Amino acid sequence: MDQLKILFDECDVVRFTTFKQDSKSAQESVKRCEEIIDYFERTIKS
């Protein structure tokens, strides 16, 4: 759940500020999102 909060915080920063996310940070956010989705898919199926 900590990873989900981090992802939401990153999204808020990009959405509500003039902050430009570099390519590496964007890729890390996508990777974190994929891991969170994978976690929930495995948890819900159990």
C-alpha cells in the first residue's frame, strides 16, 4: 500500500504543478503502476 500512496503522490505532483517529469521518472512510475496492478490481480484472485 505504501507503493500505491507513492504513485498517487507522484501523479498529484505532475497533475497539479508545473513540474516536468523526466523520462526515467516516468518509466519508474509506469513500472510501479504495473507492479501495483499485478499485486492486486494476484490478491483478488486468491
